[in-house]
Amino acid sequence: MSVLQVDGLVVRYGGRTAVDGLSFAIDSGEIFGLLGPNGAGKTSTLSVIEGLQPPTAGTVLVDGEDVTHAPLAAKSKLGVQLQSSSFQAELTIEQLTRLYAGLYGLRLDRDGIRDRLERMGLDGERAQPFKKLSGGQQQRFSLLVSTLPHPVLMLLDEPTQGLDPQSRRQLWTEIEALRGEGGSILLTTHSMEEAQAVCDRIAIIDHGRLLATGTPAGIVAEYREDPRVRRLAHGEPTLEDVFIGLTGSAIRD
Amino acid sequence: MTETRNHPAPARPSVGLAFGSLLRADFTAALRSRQTLILNILVPILYLVILGINDAKKQFAAPGLLIGLGISFGLMAAGMLGYSLLVASDRAAGVFQRLRVTPTATWLIMGSRITVQLASALLMSVVTIIIGSIVFHVGFAWTQVLGMLGVSILGSIMFLCIGQAVVALLKSQGAVNAVGRLLYIVLLLTGILGSTGILGETLQSIARWTPVGALTELYAVVFGAAWSGDATAAIIAVPAYAIVLGFVGIRFFRWDPR
């Protein structure tokens, strides 16, 4: 059974259609990349899966749980790292870990909390509030919170944005470890290099519609002779050539 | 692709554990927040101390009524300003979005915050009663103290509902701040000046129906004033404000600032 099944998803904000009949599925243990230019509908799609936004039409099942009809059951199977979110400014990351553990149904004692922080290299910062952490530490702490429930599916919205190469590498080591435990990952990224390096399969979307899906190498092979791609490629086409060829070179805000 | 899952599917957390975790975090945050402390405790104490220093003010009304008015100002500051600003800033920072992606019902998230506000309102009321007794050299029967606490809970709910309506109708944190302060000043002035009759009978009649005026009327009854038409109006007005503005606050509230 797929851990995520998206069928005919439509999201409209007033008269604007952000997601227009999107369908895809993610298997157990798979890292799946959702790629698209700004405004393509990636964050709207994730918002529906996360239960933050009701779909206008279509269904989304997380490990068999419908996000519209059983939102809490679906959320209990998800680990989410939002693109922009924060934590209560008055609480230390130790207190925040206790809070979020409780929200995911875990009773962690002080040693349990410190063990989790230590595994993320954050034990020395346990008395600090989230805002006082460096960018890399903040991302690692967000990942710690997201992985607290041992989720069936992790949703990572541009997880390595703004990180230096060392922090990025460390974060991917953590994410790979999660996959090693059998978890699946859905991520969005603007980095084609990252998508090619870490994703088992990707989907390229634009204007809320699915343009291509498959393995990164498979998509490059499928579109290598497409005139839109050939026009951009200098030598062998890359995933970035295919991405820009399919979505156009106009700058999006 | 890996087809095996090495860990069991996560279980749904219990409501008790989730609510307990939220309460613990919200109480810790409230204790660490200087703004909450100042708004909840210092406003009514400052008011009572100023009245206590100025002996002439002691002739202005019964001590119990002045203490009730002081508690009303504290409840108003905490509910309308403190609560609405906290919700607006957490919403703008994305704190609610982070909480909402966990398997926690939204009513638990808000329920915890309201519980903390009510507990701090009760604490503020007790402190204000004690300080008021010292400042005005008066003692109160237990029934009066309990009555005062009951009215404080009712008042706290009403001002929280006003604060919730403000934060529901306004998206920007700056607008919530500005409108909250403006409302505070207007209600404070109508509460102090309107109820005295200094501004004329018309404003005095209007003031009785304002949240502060109605609440003060209930405090007056607790301290032995005869039950009157104004008291009947007040006992209707306070829950009515809470119900109507609470409905607006829930119906139009957006968790996302966008």
C-alpha cells in the first residue's frame, strides 16, 4: 500500500487555482521530490497533506487515512518540517521537545529528551530558545520535532534552504537515517542537484499540474530529445535543463 | 525501494497527555513573559495604590467597588491586550502552524491558552483583593471573596472573547495592537468617568452597559448593593458580550496570517 495517495487534488483560493487535478503516490521507504518553480502549487499541495488547508476537490490518503475525514489520524502518521514556522519564544528547546513529544503521544523523561537532543548535536543548546540557535541548528531542531513520532511519512518543505554545505550534508545524513528505519519522505526543493542526489523519484509540477514523474535519470532520458530541452542543453541534458524546458524560463515571484 | 517498515505506525496521542503538555508549556511561557506579568498584576495594583495615596478618592465609592473596578481593569488589560497580542504574534511567527500539523485538535490548543488566562485572572483577582484590603483597611467575608472571584471569571471570559474577536477580525499584529490599545483606553475612560456621572447622565447610562460598567455593577452587588434594574442589565450584558463576541472570535479567526 502507498504511504501517500493523492488523487485529483484541486486547491482554489477564491478565483485562483493553485493545484489543478494533481495525482501521485509515494511508496514505503521512498524519497519523493516535488519540484516546481515558485507558485507552481508545491506548498499548497503540502498544506493539504499536512491538514492546514482543506482541498477544493480530490482525495489525499496518508497510510490509508483520509486527511479530510480523519485529519488527526492522518496527522499522527506525519512528521512535518514547514518552510517557515517557529516555536514559542519563551520556551527552551528542551521544554519544546517535551511539549511536542506530548502532542505526539510520547512521555519522555529528562534523559529521553536529552538523548534526542544529543543525537541531533543540540544537547549543549538545550537551555536556549529556538530563536537563539544558528540556521543549521534550527533546521536540525525542526527535524528532531518532526521525527519525534517515528512518522510513516516525512514532509520536508525546502529543508536545506539557506544552509551551508556542512549543515546540508549533516541534515541529509539524518534524513537518510530516517529512511533507513523504513520512513518515507516527500520533499520540495529548488535544487536540482539535491533532487538528483537524494530522490528515488520526482514529480515536476507547474500551474498546479503534473508535467512529469519518474526517477531523475528516467525523466532526463525521457525528455532528452524534446526540442524545449535540447534548446537549453549545453551537451548532455541535465535535470535542470529538463525542468526549465518543461516549466519555461520566465522568472516567477 | 525499501518495502519494509522497521517501526510500528505511530499511535494517536491521548487528549489528556496533549492537553497536559500544552498547559505545562503555556504556563511556563506565561511565567516567563514580562508583558503578561505586568499586564495581569501591575495594572490593578497600580490603580489601587494611586487611589489609596489620594485619600479624597476613598470617598468616591465603596472600597469593594473600587477593588472590583481595579480587577476589571486588570482583566481588560490581560484579556483584550495581553491575550490578543500573544495570539496575533504567535500567529504571525508561525507558532500555530507548527502546532496544527501535530495530531492535536485545535480546541485543545486554544483551550490551554484560555485556561492559563483564566488561572492568571484568578491569581490577579486574589492579589488585588489582598492589596485592596491593605490599601483601604477593609476586610471581606468569604462569601464576598468567592462572589468576587466568580465575577472575575465571568469578566475574564468576557474580555477574552473581546480579545478573540479583535484578533479574529484583524490579521496584522500591528492592527491588533493599535485597536486593542484604543479599545482599552475607550473602555477605561467610560468605566472610570462614565460611571461617575461627571460626563452627564446620557454617558452614565451608556457606561452601565459597557463591559467595564456592567462588570463593575456585578462587583457592587457582591459587596452588598441592593439588586436593581442595573444589576439585571449587567447580568444579561456580561454573558451576552461573551457569547456574541466569542462567536465572532471563533467564526472569523484565521490560524494563518496570510
